[in-house]
Amino acid sequence: MSATSNELTISRLIKAPRALVWKAWTTPEHLRQWWCPKPWTTEIRGFDLRPGGAFDMLMRAPNGEESSNPGAFLEVVSQQRIVFISTLTEGRRPGTPWLALTAFILMEEQGGSTKYTARVLHKDAQDCRKHEETGFYDGWGTCIGQLEELASQLA
């Protein structure tokens, strides 16, 4: 884990092959199972995994609270890298997210396991601090654990 003035990074070794981690990340039926910390749930309302493609994920708490997470993919390199941004939506239209960010998701094969790194850039130090204070490390860490659990069960 690390933080600079406008970025947060979390990295874990996932005990599953990179191909299965990629499958869990890029298949909507799998993604919805780990995208947000349980007991929250995720509804995948759009997922066009290609540069310029949009996604829209609605997270829902047991009490009915909702958090919409639309965005667009900037880069997709199979089994290696996904870059997405929260300030663009379908057709590269500007969006107004709760928090503007660019995320770099990196996957590296390491002896049958996967080094998974998420590096998240924010527009300024204030937004970075806001993201950290609202639970970046706990939330994203929990999700990585859920990703590992799911990926290790896939064949």
C-alpha cells in the first residue's frame, strides 16, 4: 500500500493464475460477485471492455443505499492491464462522478499466482485524501480478497 499527494496504490499477491484473475475481472457475471465489499451487491448495467467502451455498475447496500459507478475504459491489454476513468461515460461523454479518478489495474504472473496492483490517480490531494478517508484501503483490499476467492474457484 502506498499514497502520494494525489494517488493511492494497493498491491496483493492473489493465489490464483493470472488467466483466472483476468476472467473474474472481465466477465460481468463474475465481476458483480466481487466488485464491492459484501454485504453490498453490484448490478452490472453496462460493460463494454474495450478502449473507449463504457461501464456502469450500481452498488447497493442492504439498507437500499445506492452508489452509481459509471465510467469508460481507456486501455485494455489482455491478462495484463486495464485502465479506466470515472469522468467519461458511454460515447466519451463527460460524467460527474462522486469522485474523479483514473485507475490502472495491473496483473503480473508470479509462479502460478498473480501480482495484482491497483494504482488510482485523483485530480488533487484533497480528492485523494477524501478517497483514502472513505475507506480506499479497506474497501479495495476487501474487494481484492473477494476477487482472489472467486478466481481460485474458477476453472
